[in-house]
Amino acid sequence: MEAAVKSSITLTPQDISNHYDDFAWAYRLYWGDHIHHGLFTTGDETPEQAQEQMLRHCASRAGVDVGMMVADVGCGHGGTARFLAREYSCSMLGLTISEEQLRIARKLSKSLSRPEAVRFELGNAETYKFPAAGFDLVWNMESSEHFFNKAAYFRKVAEALKLGGTLMLAAWTGSMKHDLICRIAEVFLCPELQTAGLYVEQIEAAGMQVVYCEELADAVVPTWDICSEHARIARKLLPLLPAKFQQFAEGIELMRKGYRSGQLTYSVMVARKV
């Protein structure tokens, strides 16, 4: 079994909550309503098109079907929950650790034709009481990076899924043996990043079978090129902002370097409860 690398990063769940409260405006500026990477297959996509393309890609891999009960864990501003409710008529639970994200998600989701199809709750995914066998699909898109005990979380997922239910996980992956990965984890408040191989081991140890796994670094790195350009335009304003926002801008370049060096990868995997 691949060994987890001990992290020296000191964080609490409250630190992560505060980060997303403080940076809500920045994430919407850089990423819009979807707080996740885009999938750039032609290079001609707008950021919004690439982000929706990523959602469709992951939904296809996960076998999302009409009427599923879905938990979007780490739902951000609710963009994915609204997408799955609108495109697949899914019934959605969106869970976020951030009060500001919760406020924005609830506000934006009032415009849905079926606003009752989505509900959002404030909670820490690692301690939240998911109903047993309550979901057809648990969706983790770029949220597991913030979890302190990923193996324990996947055991919770297995309990929350119906028999034959699906976990869809998309995550930044890499080894904390690399200084660059440690720095990325520190800047973006991740207790630790881990390899795709370790994710697979933890998921399968929890009683799920990984049926699909792919690496998409080359197709997602343009997300950070676009962010870098935004940061370049705003560079004159950065000295006027608190240090944490300057560090965030530095983190953009770390992400670009991580992907292009091959030390950082972007993994999408699908697992079934067996």
C-alpha cells in the first residue's frame, strides 16, 4: 500500500471556512459561478464553456441519470448543483463549509425553474451526518483536497451511497514529497495533497470499486493561464490588498508550474459501492 506523506501544514476547518468567506469575491471574479477547472479540448472555449464541458465530461463518466439523488460535497456557489438539477432533473444536496458560499448559492438558485430541486446546507463534510444509503451519487469536485482524513471521509461516502451508487471524484493530485506540491497545498489551504494511487487505495478500502480513472492536467492547465492573465492586469492593485490576496496571486503561478512540470496532476475517478 502506498504510504501517505505526513503534512507539516497547520490548519483547522475554520481556517478553510474563513478562506472561502474572504475569497468569495475573488473566486467569482476568476472562476465565475463554477469554482472548478475548465476542460479545454480545442483551446477555443471560453472559461464558462470549458467549465461546463468539465461538468458534462464528469457526469458522463459517472453515468449521471435523470432523477438521481445527488450530494455535491463542497458545492461552492452551487453552480454544479444547479447544472445537474437543470440538465438531469437530479435532486441535489449542496454542502459547503462557507457561510458566504451558502448565501450566494441560495440566492443564485432562486432563479431555477424548479428551485425545490436543490437545497444547500452549511457543514463540514468530514463530520456531517449523511443519511445512510441516501444517495445515488456523491460528487466531489476539487473539495477533497481540503479534507484532513480522506480515508475516513470515503468510509462515510460508502455508508451514504445506495448499493451500486457512485462516487465521482475530481481532484488535484500530487506527492507531498515535492516541495512545489507542499507549497501549493499551503497556499490553497489543503492539509495535504495526495497521489491518484493513494486515492484509489483509500476509496477501495472503504468498500467501493474504482471503475474509471484518468489524468487531465494538459486539458485543465489553461484555467490557470487565464487566471494568470487576470492577475497580470490587476497587478497594480495587489500591493493595496492584504498579504493573503497577494499570496493567492502567487499561487496561480505555482499551479501553472506544477501542472507543466508534471508534479501536479488532475485526476478524475469514478467508483461504485459494491
